[in-house]
Amino acid sequence: MSNGLIERWHRSLKAAIKCYTTNNWVEVLPLILLGFRSSWKEDLNATPDEMVYGETLRIPGQFFADENTRNTTECEFVSNLRERMRSLRPTQTSNHSVHSPFVEKHLYSTPSVFVRNDAVRKPLQPPYDGPFPVIERNEKFFKIKIRGKDTNVSVDRLKAAFIAGEKSHTESTAN
């Protein structure tokens, strides 16, 4: 139930089994699996058997070789496979657990901010309190004046307040 990829594959497998008019699905399973293993996958630009064995499987219709088909010896195949394996390099991993919060671009320039109230609210209660004047700015928190007290608040809880007649922080430092 938690593995969607295998669930989708099982759905495809069941649909393929239903295409045959036999009650003994074990008889048709090898042919169905051969079809899955030799079918072209757009996202891989290869077939699953090419990914595993390094070349395509010969399906029953291909046992009669063309004159133009190049026959490679087993030694060539093994040496090519070894060369490919030597050239493989692991892909760079990424860390998805690092969360970088969204911070408004105007947050560092407005003289006043709103503070998000994280308590349980009534249905029509506004999510933000304020506006409150900014005393000091740091990268991760701002010191703001709330009801006469200087309070440090994380930038994750702040929203820029635009009040008519107030100059922004960048305008006041430019003058």
C-alpha cells in the first residue's frame, strides 16, 4: 500500500494476464514477463533487459538471424561490459531534508512587520498580529517592539507591513 511504483507494476501485470483467455495464468506468465523486460522505456531510453544484461534479449521472432547482424563473441561482450562498469560513477546525492523558508524580499526593508500568531485561532480571527515597529534586523530573527517590550521573532513568522507615509529601511539609510 505504501509502494506506489510496485502497485502500478502489479496493475500492468494483472491487465496483461487478463488479455489471455486462460484460467491458468502461470502458463502465460513467462511470455508476459518477456514482453515487459523487452519493452522500450522512454524515461530510460532503453529496455529493462538492456539495463541488466547490457544488450537486448532475443525474443522468439528474432531467432532467425539476418545476414547484416553483427555477431559479437562472448569475450567482446564481457570486455565491453567491464569497460562500462569501470566508467560508471555514482551520482551526486542531494539533501532534501534541508528546509529553506520563504522570506519576502521586502521584509528586510520595511520599518514595520506583522507577526504570525501560531496559536489555535477562531475561524474568522486574522492569522497575523500587528503591525509592530522593527528595532533591529538579523539574518534569522528580528528584534521588534511588541506592547512596549523588545522581542526577538524568527523571520519565519514575519510578514512585511506597508503603512502609508512610512519610509522603508533602504530609503531612510539612503538619505
